[in-house]
Amino acid sequence: MRLAWALIPAIALAGCATNEHPKTASASTPSKPFDWNPDPFPSTYKPYPSRPTIVRNATIYDGEGGRIEHGSVVMADGKIVAIGGADLAAPAGADVVDGTGKWVTPGIIDIHSHLGDYPSPGVEANSDGNEATGPVTSQVWAEHSVWPQDPGFSRALVNGGVTTLEILPGSANLFGGRSVVVKNVYARTQQGMKFPGAPYGLKMACGENPKRVYGSRNQMPSTRMGNIAVDRQTWAKAVEYKRKREKDPLGTPRDLQMDTLAAVLDGKILVQNHCYRADEMANVIDMSKEFGYHVSAFHHAVEAYKIADLLKANGICAAMWADWWGFKMESYDAIDENLPLVHAAGACAITHSDDPNGIQRLNQETAKALAHGRRAGIQIADEVAWTWMAINPAKALGIADKAGSLKPGKMADVVLWNGNPLSVYTRPEHIWIDGATMYDADNPRMRPVSDFELGQTGEGDTK
């Protein structure tokens, strides 16, 4: 993809995979057993060129609940170098940005997005998020539906300050397939966007969606008990597959569905479970213990407030909306205080979008939930609530060692806001990803634009 500004020559850094094709074996080459490649579509992401930069005299939310007034953040070589007060020294030759009256935060992380696999324009030809051909499709990978030209990526960055997002398959199936974590930087391929070193996720779903989709076809599951029965049978198969593979790896026929589930059982893929009702989340927790896997986060989780103690005890995050509810029966018993109540119970609370428009205002969604909590007597500081969009989703995605806060050594994914970031009137003013400027509100050329939006020019076209 291209950026409509001076970094266009650098796009080669974010290009396609550079893996060489294996040489064809000659007739004299001895045969050997097939060796499974655990990473056949590796990340080829390369940061754009960056410059040493210091932002001075801003209010800083560090993403882990800390706040610094009149603070400074130093970036160099794509990393956070230092964070501190106004007297923090700048590297030699650093760009100096005046943050007076402004706020600095880590880039927002959206743990639940379908950008790229349900891109804009939202037409049937682009609808690639649900492989709704069977309740178990753990063999599919969301990244193979991701269209890197989706204009929504730019909107999420420029309007919402989102620098990292997890793209998931839809929720038609009990096992929807693998999710992928991407940096919000245009590239020619999805591999050029993939967050280096981020674990894959497994999208699972419970409740109305799977039973409605398959029950309407006279297939199983058609009930909630059917959902759990198919889940358990599938996990039982995965446990047996894993046992056989470990005993005889070269003699075990490969099964792409089971590859994904075995990796979950090994702790290498993180379960991201669409689930609304408290009783169903409790059922899933028990099922995870039966088969030896861990749920990283329940998504949507409108009744998470009912089982916040269970979430805390089991180390499970809840990714929630501020106030979406009532659009189907399982979303009916929602309350506006869901996010703050889960947080107040000591569990891991996350603000998520699941929407191409909502991803552009996650800061406002957090502000709404924060206000609802305060009206109910739950006092949470602004900088602490920012963890719902920073370190908490980073933990649930397995990338907290690389992103999610302004700590030295982490990726310099940073947003300078032109005012209080929990205000509806505030917008990103300057955004850095890995220390490179990806957006500058004062420079129209420094705004990411996909090839799709640049249009087409045919030979001889005079328009």
C-alpha cells in the first residue's frame, strides 16, 4: 500500500514475504518425512524510518495507570527510551514537540475488530469474515481474508488513535478460526501488517449465533446444550490428536483443524471467546478446565459484572462495550456499569469495538463507561481507565512485553491528543508507530491513504 506523503519510498520496507521458494528436489535427492512448518505465513512487517523525538510538557497517561503532569516522552530507534518530567534530556538532534495543553498516551489497542475481513465498501463481495459452512472451522485463518487496502484502517488510526488491532473471524461458528494481530500500518500484504511475535488467537463463540446459524439448517448445534456438546467432542478429538502427534509426529496424518486446537492446548494460541451471558461464560470456564486450555478473554461479555470474581480468579479478561445492549436476547441483561464493575472487582477490563465506526472512538466509549461508574459511586481515575485500551488488551493478546504502555524498551506507538483524550471534542494530533510519524494533523501529506482510495487512472483518461 502507499502513504500519500514523503514516506512513500519506504513502503518497500513493509512489503511482501521475502522467503525464497525451496529448490526443487532432483530425482537423486533422498526423500525425507514431511516437516510441518509452524509459521508458513510469517510477519514481514518492517517499521517505517523514525527520528529521535521528544514530546515535552504534556499530560501523560502511561497506559498502566500512571499519570505525569508536565511530562516528557523520548523516542528513538523505534522504541520508548525514557518517560519523565519536563527536565528529561533530549537525544542529540531530536525533533522537539511541544505538548503544552495536550495529552500523550500509548496507541490504543482494539482487541476485537473485523477490519480487513469485513472491509469498506461493505458489500457481499467483500464479506469474508464467517466461514459458515460448519460449526467447527478452526482450520481457517482470518488473515487470509484480510484486505490490506481497507480504508477503515486509516479511519481507525486518524480518528481513533488505534495503532494495534486484533482481527477476528466472525461468530457464526463455535470454532471460527484463527485471529491475527496487526500493526495499523498499510502494507501490500497482510503479512506486512502482522505484529511481529504476537501469538495467534482462536475465535470461539457460544450462545445464540452458532445455534441460530446451524439450527436453521437442521444441523447440530441448534441449542445451547448442543453448543457445549459439539465443543466438548471437538476438544476431546484435539486432545487425542495432540497425544498421537507427540507420540508419532511423522506418522500422524495432518489435520489443519486439529493443528490449531493442539496449539491452544500447548498454550501457543490464545482463546478469544465471544460470549454474552454469565452462565455460559461459567460453563466455558469449566469446559476449559476439563480439557486443559485457558480462555484469554471473553468478548462482548455484557453480563461479565455478574461473574467478575470468577474472571479474576481464573485470570480471564472481559472485553466489553460501554453501552451496547438489547439487540438480541442474550444482550438484554446489560448494565452501563459493566466495565467499571469488572475493573473494581480486580478483574481485567477491556474496551473493544467490534465495529468499523466504534473503533474510531474507543476513547469516548471508555469515557462513557467511566462516567456511568462514577454515577454509581465507582471512582476510577482517568489514567487508570486508560488501561482498558492499553496494557489490558496487550496482556490478553500476549504482547504486553512489546506494547500497551509507555515503558522504556517497548514499541514507540504513541498518540499526542489535542486535548483531554476522554473528551468528545478531542482528536489525535500526531501519531507515531514504532517511532515513525504515521499521522500529523498539521500536514495533510502525512495521512495514510490506501491504494483503493487513491482511485484508478486508465490510459488516455482525461478526467
